[in-house]
Amino acid sequence: MINLRKKSLLLLLLVLSACQPQRAVHSVVPPSWSVNSDAEPVADPKMEKSVDQLLAVHADVLDQIGTNQGPWQLSGMIFELAVSVEGVLGMLMGEGEASVKTTWHKTSSLPKPHPTTPNHPQLSFSLQSMDSPESLQNHAEFLSQMAVATGRVRDPQRLQTNLMMKFNEFAQMGRLLNFSEIKEKGFKLVEFRNVLHITGEGDVVPGIALGGLLEFELRWKVPEKMKDEDNTQNLVSRRKPSLDVLLNNIVADLNYAEQEAGSTFEQKGFELDGFYIELGMKGEDDFGIARGAAQALGKLVFERGDDDDLASASTAKPVEDYDTINVITEAPAPVSLTYQASANFQRTERANRSLFRHGLKRAMKMGRFFAKRASLVGSKKWYIQEIEPEFELAVNGMVGLVNLEGSAALSLEFERKEK
């Protein structure tokens, strides 16, 4: 799978040639789609036409690219759309936060289930409860050797130490998730992920690192049911009640938002398949939704449950005005600290759950707009298999489509149903 996030002269020429036959429509995303609004997100005809043209450009580009490149065969492509700070919707050609990601597959192959490998080129490590400290050490050493081989790591020992620390922290969080109790039905927690970058200084940082040498992803599959032998390891005593509360609230709010948003769109060809949310923590036991990758421990992956789960999902019930959900955000650091050290300062905001639920409902309606446009685009050789709109979260619980300079806290994944 190829991600066209980097600037490419060839791609630019193809895009320009694809746009030649008709005049491009430049659209400004309505203010109602912003994180600062709680209004109904409505798209005007100009925005519909703009999205249709952008997706048509993607289709034309793919039709003009040869799929066989020596020993390699092109089987998929990811394109990204972004919204500028001014609200202009366009194609993301450089760095910045994507607002919508589209995953294309060749028409010659049937739609595939959600991929178990990352959607962009990177190293991926799947960790599990049985991984020993020696196994984690081997992973860290392997990554360290790859980075040092570039000749740009100035402190290999520091890198090795930081890598081992990140692997251990991730495994510890994964074990906590294994023993979390989610009683709400409808959506189920299936995985925990974290994308990290290695820098020349030997640091290992989340998000997009300027001058990063190597990107890798850690994955932890959360089992549906723990084995009896795992329960005997005295790990149950480490369960975090605040984590259980957060996870159950998220699933309940997802159920509420989807029921309120309605489900008529599923007949258009796409259905809501998954929900990603950034997990944050302040201190030892204060879990919440992280406002961005810099504050996140990793990404929680929720998928739709089976028919029994969906049938027994909680009936949509309003929450009390005083109900809150934790949001982990950046806090001002003492002036004496360096910028890098200040990144460790965080605070917990108590967001209004009613606003958060309303924001999720808005997000689902925005996502369905993009999924509907994706269902209408045509190509000779390609089709859109998945579309993933991304959203930012305000400290008060409001949700809106993320812009180029924002930071996504949650995203929805719509997947094409079987043909």
C-alpha cells in the first residue's frame, strides 16, 4: 500500500493533467463543520461538487499509473484530503493533518476485510501478553540497528534506552487493556496501536517528527476473553477503574450517537465499520481522550460487534447535565524548561458528555457525507474500499472536522460492503 503524502513531481503532473478537462471547484467547508460549532453539519452543492472532483482526480491518476513495476505490483493506494485553516478543502501534498483518508483497491480484486497491516509503509511490531522482556529487547535492538545504519543517529545508546522504554510502556498499557471490563455492547475494543518516530538525537517521539529517521508502529491485539492461565498471573489486581469507566462511556456514547444520527446511509454502499480514538493519561490513574498524538499513549481501535452485540446494545439514553468525560490536553510548562521537556506537561479537562455525544453524532453525519461521495466515484480499474474522516476534540467536548494545523483525536472508518 502506497501513501501519496510526499511531494511528487510525477503525481503533480498527473493531477494537473487530470484537472485540465474541467474547471476545478474550490470549496470552503461550512463553519458548521468546525470544532467551534454545534450546528447541524450541512454540505452545500459546491462542496459536493468539489469533493466529487477531487475523488475523480484520484481515480484518473490511478488509471494512468502502471500497476506492474518490475518485481512489484501496485495493489492499493491511499490519498488524503485536508482542510486549510481558512476552511479550503483540497488535496494534501505535504506535511500536516489529513481530514479525510481514502483507500483505493483494484477493481480486479474483491473487497477485502479491514487490513491487519498498517495503511502506510512502516515497520510494525505486534506485541502480546506472552512477550518476554528478552523479546521486547530484541525488537528494540533490531530497530536501533536499522536507525544507526542510516549514519544519522548521534547517540545510539540513548536510542536503545528510549526504544526499550517505549516497548515496555506500550506492553504495560496493553496488559491493562486486556483486563478492562467493557459491559456496554455494540462496539468492541479490538486493538491498541501507537505510531512512533526515531530522531537523530536518539529520541522516540509520537506524532510527526520533523527530521525523523524512521517510523514504526506498535500493535497490541486485545483478546475478547482472557485465558484462565492469564488470570492466574495476579494481573487482575492492576485493573484501573478509571480506564473501565472511560471505555464503557465511549462505547455507550458511540451507540447513542449512531442511533441519533440514524442508519439509513448503509444502503448507499458503505457502512461504519470502526472507530479510532486517542488514549491519554495524566499521572498514574487519570485516563481520558487525548486531544492529539503528542498527548496520546496510543490509539484505541473499536470495531462493530457481531449481531448479538448489536442486538443487545444499550438503548439510547440521555446523560445527566453534570456527566463528564476526561479530555487530556497540553498544559503550560514552566518557562525554565526546554520545549522538549514541556511536552510532558498535561492537564485533565472534564468535558460535557452531552456535548461529546452531540459531537459524535455530528461526526457520523460528516463521515456519511464523505462516504456517500465515495460511493458515487467511478474508475476504470479502481474503487474506494475505505474512507476515514478525522476529527478534533475541544476541551469542552465539542467535535469537528480536523484542519491542516489541527490534531485528530478520533476518526471513523467507513468500509465498502461486499459486492
